[in-house]
Amino acid sequence: MRTLIANGTIVTADGTTSADVLIDGETIARIGTNLGADGIEVDETIDAAGRWLIPGAIDVHTHMELPFGGTFAKDTFETGTRAAAFGGTTTVVDFAVQSRGKSLRDGLDAWHAKAEGNAVADYGFHMIMSDVTDDSLKEMDGLVDEGISDFKLFTAYPGVFYSDDGAIFRAMQQTARNGGLIMMHAENGPAIDVVAADLVGEGKTDPYYHGVARYPIFEGEATNRVIRLAEAAGVPVYIVHLSARDALNAIRDARDRGTKAFAETCPQYLFLSLEDMGNGFEGAKFVCSPPLRPADHQEELWQGLIKDDLQLVSTDHCPFDFEGQKDLGRGDFRKVPNGLPGVEDRVDLLHDGGVVGGRITKERWVEIISTAPAKLFGMYPQKGTIAIGSDADLVIYDPSATRTISAKTHHMDVDYSCYEGRQVRGRSDVVLSRGSVIVRDGQFTGKKGAGRFVKRAAADYARIS
Ligand code: DUC
Ligand code: ZN
Ligand code: ZN
């Protein structure tokens, strides 16, 4: 199958040009002007006039079917990758989970089983380590060789995902040897639990107090601590879902002294705030960790993206229905399952708030949503750019279309939207995954199971400036 995408404006992290793109099978075969006049035979020509052609977006932080708080994140790999595709995201990297007392292999096998035959677009895995033991440390090396090259550990959630400093340091030492990367959920979980218990003891049980209990300084302290541990181990470290200026300061200081510290933030920390958690139990819709912060943190996070102290934006997509799942925390905010839906809306929110909002260029937008994730997580240049030989994961994007975000029209399998009623400028019109059109003009045209596991290289940090 050969497809010509004609008359578009190609936008990559490196610049913008007017050119046609010829796709042969699953990859990009040619890029040039007026390719249609060359007498090339194609099966389909797609006219992209007046629109941008961007590399498929990559979301390196999703949780399909994550077990949490006695329930499971609702999107499966089928519904989650389909919703992602509607929003212009053609690759997700999800977190396989090692359960306490089990091997990494058990967790990885379970995640392969969830994804294979179900995902509609490509996917990779990171590994959540809940149990750092001699055996699981040894297993890490094999996983790096299999393309699962990074490992998430937590300073939060005592008794569940939490690791102490010694365990974190041992995992870092192992990645110093095997070329992997430690990703950190950095909040001081034990201190948070003390404050949370005090608040509940005072009768402050509404979801709002989830946001109050998890002080920004607890995130700043843990972020600085894990960066320092990584410096001691001599390895790079990646901070997930950075939400607070306290943590941004720790990242900025580390980068200023030459440390290979990297971080993402998420749309919820750029567009939503602690005030959204008010309004009684409705606030449960916004319970995630780290929590939403007072609105004055937002502009500093944007500055972090502008100055590259934050390299990318992912979603931490982890959807729970309001009715029947978030409900578990009525009367005690500690029991609300943590997580928000978002995989479908990231690209448009970032375009609207970033490019239309005048904060970042369209090239930086592409970098934040696609190129930097591909580079940092070992998928570049197979993914994350438009180049000859790259996978034909492409989006024809209409930067002037407007749409209204709503649970009534979104494709995520969850009964509410955090952005209900928000108008955004920008929309993915046509989405291709390895050369196949999987979304066209609001219709899904892909196939369950067509998504493939992406074996990722250990990240090559020399590539990122
Ligand atoms: N934070 C969330 O909000 N949900 C899932 C796990 C996490 O760290
Ligand atoms: Zn986390
Ligand atoms: Zn997460």
C-alpha cells in the first residue's frame, strides 16, 4: 500500500516546510515537493492542504487497567489506544506492574497479555518495581535487553508501591550497570500519610483534602532527594508527573549543576488547579497524585517547558468512573482511586494553551508531545519525527478547527471529563499508524490488535541537548 499525503505543511521539532510525503507500506519513503507530478503510482492520495502534518504524538505515561485502591483503571489497551488515536497519539508507553512478592517477569507477562491483540496503535512498557530484591535487581538487566529499558519506583504510597532510599539506590546502581533509567514518583509518602490521617481525624474527609495533605514541599523534598541519590549512583533520573514549583526548582538546580535529570509534567498541572477539587464529593473527579496545585504553580511549569527544564508532557492517564469507582472514597478521601483520564486531550490542550496561547512555537509543541518522548525513551528516529525510513505514524492536524471537550463525545471509557465544556483550538483530522489510516474525520478506521509492541533501546542521553 502506497499513500501520498499532498500539499501539507510539515511541522517537526526541527522546523516547518511545505512538502509531500510518500508512504510505502509502514514507513516514510520520500519527502519532497510536488511528488504527485513524478508519476509515482499510489493507492491513495490524501490532500492535507491548509493543515499541518506532524509526527504521531507519543504519550510515555499511561496506566491502562492499573489495579489501584481495590479497583482497576477503566480503559483497556483497546479503548485507551483508540481514544489516544482520536487525539493524535499513535504510541503509548504504559507501566507494567510488579506486585509485591512476585517477579518482574510475572508483571511484564501480564501486561503483554493485556495489550497484545487489543491495542489499536503501538505501545511499549516501563516496569513499576514494587519489590527491590536480589532477584528483581538481576531481572532488570534482561528487561533492558527486551526493550523495557526503564523502571519506575515510588517514594509515595507506603505499603503499596513505596520503596525506601536504600531500595531506590540499589535499583539506580543496577541501571548504572545495565544502561536503563530510573523514573521516580517523587512525593514523601510517609509524611503525607501523617498529614492525611490528621485531616481525617479532624473530620476533613472531602476529596479537596487529598490536595491539601500532599504538600508541594513534600514533592520538592522527594524530588531533590532522588536526584541526589541518582548523582551518587552516577545515573540519569527522570521525574514523572512533576506538579509543583518546589519540584521544578529541584530539577532546575540539578540541571544547572550539570546533572542528567529529566522531567515531565502533565496537562492537569498546566490547566487545572486545587480549586477544581472543591465542591464536595465532585472533587473526586480531580483526585490524582501528585495532586492539583494552587493555580500560581501553572505559569512556572509553562516556564519550565519553555526553558527545557521540563522536557515533555505526558498524561498519567489513569481513568476511574465517577459513579462506581471514585465513589469508593465517599467519607474518606484516602480511599478515592487516584487518577485522571487524559490520553485523548493532551495534544489539543497543549496546542491550545501552548501554541495558540503564545507560550511556545508549534515546533516546540511537536517536540514536547512527540520528539522528546521518542528520544528520551529510545524510539527515535523510528518514531517522533517525519523522516525517510521512520514509521509512518502521522497526523494531519487542523490548527484552526475548534472543538469542545466533553464526556458525551470523548472516546475514553470513563463517565466524566476533567475539561467538560472547555473549547480548544486544534484537532487531529486524519491519523495514521505505520501507514494505515486509523482515524479519519471523527471515525475510527483502524483494527483491534493492529498495535505492535515497540522494543525500545536504552535511552541515549547524548542525543538530547
Ligand atoms: N498517580 C495517579 O494519580 N494515578 C496512578 C498512579 C499515580 O502515581
Ligand atoms: Zn506516579
Ligand atoms: Zn502514573
